[in-house]
Amino acid sequence: MKQEYLTIANSWIMWLAVSPVLLVSLYQAYVFSKKARKAGHLVDLSKEEANKAFRVGMTSAIGPALGVFVVMLGLMAAIGGPISWQRLAIIGAAPTELAAATQAATAMDITLGGEGYNLVHFSNAAWVMALNGGAWLLFTGLFTDKLQVATDKVARGNSKTLGLISAGAICGSFAYLFLNEIKKGIGAENKSAIIAALSALVAMMILERLAKQFPKLTEYNLGIAMLIGMFSAVLFK
């Protein structure tokens, strides 16, 4: 029975069904990148600085992308490749999607991908994941344009103030994520979260010093530090 639902879940019809969403995601990435480049002058960002920012962003995305990929492998084993790829292409929060699929199975008194898991359970998981992510997309569609009003009020039209606020927000986000990983390891038997966070911190400090001698290295520091943190956690575990 499990083999039967996985055959359907990984069929070419499913790949065909999810392909429009994947193509739209790629098109959106292209449009957003193009518009971001054109809007650079609004915050006094030169073409060279914009290109550098894109390279930094692409490099920094490697670490999180690998983390998502690892979780996606587990999700693929339970609900197949097409749905897993579709969900993570539009949401990108692998733990959230895995939790939604798991809760969908639990609600039907069965283990995700376990004995007795069939096509009905697979369909239920697909619906739960879609509805769970749908609320986020709905909120984004209705209120994204309102953020500009809030931004104007806070920055009062000053591009430098907006830059400082953005930098502060980024620092705060990374600090929260860092401390959250430290918190996970406190009192836990597995200290890989702490190892990952601290090794990435040490790596970043070393890379920042090296960047003074090799300025081009600055663009890739964050991505390299993330990878070092991930590999250190795996080796420790």
C-alpha cells in the first residue's frame, strides 16, 4: 500500500501538476531581482554595490539552502519528490512543512510515511500543508503594500535612516537565531546546535580578519561561516 501511494506521489503527473508553481517562483525571483537593481538608486546604491550585494546574498543563501535540502530528503521519503519540492519552493520553511505533514498524519492516528500510510493520508498531508502556508501568502498579498507606509513614517524619507534601521534589523535577526541555537543545546544531550553556533562565530571572526588582507573575501564570509558551522555540527554528532 505504501509503495502504491509513493508511485502516484512520484509520478510524472504529479511533477506536471506542481511545475506551474515552480515556474512562477522562478519568474518571481527574476522579477524581484530586476526590480531591486532598478530601485537601487532610491537608497543611494550604486550598480557596483548592488552587484556586490547580490553576490553576498547568493553566497549567504548556501547554508540555509543546504539545511532545507537535508530536511527535504526526509520529506521526500514520506510524501514524494513533487509535493516536497513544490512546498519548499514557495515556502522554504522545511521544519514547518515537515511539522504540517506530521500533524496531518497524527490527526488520522498514523505515523507519517509509516505502516498503513496510504493515498488518503498523502492527500490529507498535501491539503494541510497548503492551507497552513495559504494563510501566510494571503496576509502577504493583503498587507505588503502597507509596509511602505510604516517605512515612510519610521524613516521619514531619509535613506540613511532606513539603511540604519535595516542594518539593525539584520543584526537583531542573526543575534536571535544565534542565541536560539545556543538555547537549544543548553541542557540537551546533543550539543551539536551549540557547536554549530560557536564554530560559525569563531569562523566569522577569523574570516573578518582575513578579509582585511583579502577584501573580496568579505562577500563570502557569511556563507563560509555557515558551512563551517554545519560541518562542525555534523562532525561533532
